[in-house]
Amino acid sequence: MNLYGPKHLTDIMIIIPATGNTMAKLAHDIIDTPATMAAKSHIRNDLPLVIAPSTNNGLGANAVNIGSLLNRKNYYFVPFKQDNPITKPRSIVFDADYTIKTLEYALDGKQIQPILL
């Protein structure tokens, strides 16, 4: 019997909001915060992890990290949109109206569409 390590305590996990820093750490397997530690433990159990992005650089340098996570098993995204295309052209924010539906889809192993609103 394994007394250490992750246990199957939840069916799904959501990081809300997920900063660019948190998404970058997950994309590069840097596990040094409570959020990344919980996410890594959850993913290790082959369970869905939902990301609700909110970052000023989502359409800039952090886009590669979002793309990396989108291509991984068990990572799902709450649909997101540009925060303010005029004053913050690279900033994205998740649409809270899609949060529950995204969780439901992720429990069925599906990514809600469209992701980019």
C-alpha cells in the first residue's frame, strides 16, 4: 500500500484564473507553487485539468505555452477572448459564462469549442 504521493481525491480540477506564469510553469514542468503542485498531482492521476487563462501576454510570448498545453492529454481550456484589443492587444481573459460548461465537457474528455471567442 502506497502511503505517499497523490490520491484520487477529486474528479476534476480548475485553475481559475490561470496566470501566464502558471501556464508557462505547467508547460515546462516547473512544479514550485501550490497551484502547479496540485495540478501535477491531479494530472498524474489521469484526470482532467481545466485552465481558465487570464494573462497580459496570452497572444504574445505565452501563446506557445498555451499551445503546448492544448496539445496535452487531460488539459482543457475555458474559452477566452482578447481583454482589450485596443490598449492591451496581447492580453486574454477567460469568459466566465463558459466555466461550468467547460467542466462538464472536460469530464467527458472533450474540449468545448470554440476556444478563442
